[in-house]
Amino acid sequence: MNASHLSPASITIDEPKLLAVSGIRVSYVAGVDVLHGVSLDVSAGEVVCLLGRNGAGKTTLINALCGLLPVNAGQVTFDGKSLLGLKPSGIVAAGIAVVPEGRRVFSNLTVAENLAMGAYSRRTGFGPSWHFERVYDLFPRLAERRDQLAGTLSGGEQQMVAMARAMMAQPRLLLLDEPSMGLAPLLIELIFDTINRFAKEGMTILLVEQNAAAALDVADRAYVLERGSIVRSGLAASLESDPEIQRSYLGV
Amino acid sequence: MLRTAKESLSQQNDFASATSQNRNDWIVFAVIVSILWSVPLSLGGFYLYLGLAVAIYAISALGLQTMVGLAGQLSLGHAAFMGIGAYTSVLLQKTLGLPFLVTLAAAGLTAAAAGLLMAQLIRLSGVYFKIATFGFGIVVHQILSNWTALTGGSAGVRGIPVISIIGFQVETRTGLFVCEALTLTLIYGLLVRLSHGKIGRAFRAIGQNEAAARSVGIPVPRYRMIVITLGCAIAGIAGAYLPHLMRFLSPESFTWYESLTCLIMITVGGLGSLPGAIIGAAVLIVAPEYLRDFAQYKMLAFGVLLVASMILLPKGIAGAGAALSRRKRIHAR
């Protein structure tokens, strides 16, 4: 566990950031920005969450980071190298794996085949790997259902497939886009338990969530996105006790 | 120590299903190829003629299956690429006197180039791509019918040259069938091999869910180009044989109706299944020959067949066969 994970408050300018987003503007229609100069950063080993309501621009930000949307202005660097202009496949190859909103599993492939697809862009190529074992250790339920078609699984199990598939890419940064969306409370708990276990293993995670209470529990730091701008940021614990955040996002 | 044993066991489980699928596909390959080589040649006569037609459309359907069944890129203009291959091959033979192996390769390359052009022009996905391929097919048919100086227009091309391979003249139907069966065997084998490799997995991923394919790092646009080009190239190779069977070449062999027939072939045979493409081609070529008295109802029969197969056999004949053999195995336990 590195220093930044233990004391996220001590982050200073000269500390190397794994992901650094500075002042990005993103639009779907020319001239109409959806993100108005968003800046955030994630250090290695950190879990950072991005809170925001529907339409705040959370998924837009994730899509821009994945190379699905062009960035009009600003800079995105990963481990010091610019990600701008890279295609989605190049970004995955650079070490960023994404669990997309709405899961998007390959429903007519088996669980094992879905996981194998996750290893697609690994340089070593496709082949037997200790990662199957590690992923099945994390998700025993998937080990039981490895030969079942992913489309026949429940929503929670499909979310596990999507997360396990992302881990198969051996990413250095995991982007999770609303992993709890549309799941029953018990399954949401399970998904956040898993995020916690990823974090304990030292995985760097950027988590986008509407479920602010659960997200702030697993995160080290948090950003709040409103109408395309970051309006708050800080330690998860301090945001959790902030009256304004409690009123707007935690329903206290 | 214990952990390594556990790991290797789990790996075996994960890859056992993949290898058994691989083995099954090659067993089916062996069965289909042996039927292909034995039945038309031993029965001869009319059956040989049927075999010639089935082999051509089976090759073409394999190309369409790769595009549509595996990678989900539905093309409504497949026959146009057969036409491009047919005209390229015959015109090169007639005007330049090139040997058939060269013109066959040229047919594949020209159709591939046209396919690549289509894929580049039509950078659309979903239903827009499908509709645009339909338009592309019609444009090609119009060019073949109206560019009289090059293609002879709607009157067609007569005097199809005899196939000559390395100085050996293929004058008999048996010889032509051997050429076609060799081509079909080769392409079918290559596609089975491809479908189990990295490229085949990428095709299947795109066919199932483009967004998910992108999220695991598959370069979707590149693989779409590759699969469309490949499918069209195979159609071109199939097309190169057609004039030698018909001894005549006309644009009317490459209408949208023929494209639709190719689609019905892979649907009835089983979408996504390579053997299904061959079985579907056989059904749609052989059945009308035995129902000549009802020729005017052919279109109606195809439509009914398509609807019936979608309701009764949603995974086609090949899918039903696979389900049957699975059920047998379960009962045998």
C-alpha cells in the first residue's frame, strides 16, 4: 500500500498522478459543451468517486476518457502520457479498463468466454492465465456458472461478469460507470464489497455513482459534478459529513 | 503447491470447453466435406449439376455468414459482389486470355476492393448500413446492365471460355466440380480455423455487442472493415465459378432477389454457423429443382420457409442438429 492511499490528504502538486484530467471540454454538438473544463486526478492505489445526478455529465466524462467522445480542449494524461487522440482500443491497451454503464456483457457467450474476451488486448495474447483463478476467487458465483451463457444470468451476476471481464485485461486503472444501477439492495452491497476488495488489492479505481452513500464509503476522495463542472472535491469522509452534500446527495 | 494444482485444474476447465467446441467444429467439417466430395461425384448426372450449383452458393453463403452470422454486419447486396467476381473473371479470361487461377484471384481481389470501398463509403452502423448495402447492390446491378461496352449490358456475355489450369483444360462437369469442391473445402477450412482464433473472437464480439467489444479494447472499425472485405472477397470467388456452370453470364444472376436468397440460406441453415451456411445453400438450391411444377410459387415458398424456420428452428438447421446431439448426450448419461 503506498503513501497516497494511506493519506490522500497529503497529495501535493509534485506527486505523480496516474490519471490527470485538466480542464477538458467535451460536446456532442459543436459549440454546446457538456463538460465545461473539468479537472480531476487519480493517484496510483486510490479509489476516487465522482458523484452527480442524472445529466450532470458523469457518463460523458467516462466516455471521453475511453476515447468514445473527442475532447475539444484540455488535457488527459495517463502515467504522464497524453491519451488525447487515442482510439478506445489504444486506451484499453494503455492499461485503462472500463465497466460500461448498463453492463454490456456478451450475452450469447459463456461466462468463461466473456472473461477471455476481457483479456483481448493483453500483450501476452490469449491463453491460460492465473487471472482466471484470481477472478474466480473474487467471484465464486461466476466460477459455478462459467459454462452458462452470460445473457441467462441475473443483473447482479452480469455486473460481476462485466467487472471480472475488466479485471482480465490486467488494468492499471479501472473505470466503473454506475455499477449499482438497477440492482437490488443486496446485490448493490455485494458489488461495493467487491470494489472494496479490488481496492485492498491495490487497484486504482475511478468510480462514477449516483448512490452517493455507498460510493463515499468505499472511496478515498470524491468529486461532485454538477451541470458539467466540478463543484466540490475533497476527502470522502469530509464530504460525507458536509451538510450540503448530505442534503443534496445523501438524503439526510 | 496446492494452489498451482488448483489453478491448472481451473484452466483446464476453462479451455476444455473451447477445445471441445473446436473439435466438434472439425468433426462437422469432416462430415460435410466428405458428403460434398462423395455424393455429386458418385451419383453424377443431374446430381452433379446440383452439386455444382450448391458448391457455388455454399461458398458465397460462407462469406455472408462470416459477415452477418459472426460479425453482425448485415449485407443486403451480397449477390452484387458475386457479380463483380463473375464479370472480372470472365472478362479477364476473354479479353486478356489470362489463366483461370489468375482470374479467380482477381475476382476475389476486385470484390474485396469493392467491399472495402462500400465499407469506407458507408461508415454507418446498424440499420443504416443494411439499407445502404441494399442501395450498393442495386447500383452494381445497374452498372452491370448498362455499361454495355464493358459488360455487354443486359444481353449478357456468351462464349464463356473453358477453364484452364496450368495448361490443363477443365472441359467436363466433373473437372469443374473438383475445382469448386476444392475451393469450398479450402475456404470452409480457413474460416473454421479463423473462427477459433483471435480474429474470429473479435468478429463474434462485434456481432454480439459493439459497445462491449469496444470496452474490452477491440478496434471495432478496423474489424468491421476486415470482415466486410473478407465476406465480399469470398462472394467474388464464388461468383467467378457461376458463368462456367451457366455457360452464360447475365446481370440478372445478381439482383437484389439473389442477395435475399443468400440471406435466407444462412438464416435457414443457422445464423452464425459455418456448416449452417452450406446446409442452407444446399436446401435452397436443391428444393426448387424438385418442385419445378410449382416454380411460380418459389418466392412464396422461400418466404414461408424463412418464417417457418424463424418460428420452429430459430437457430436454423445446424442449430437444431447441435441441440439434438446435445440432448442425446444428456440422455446417454
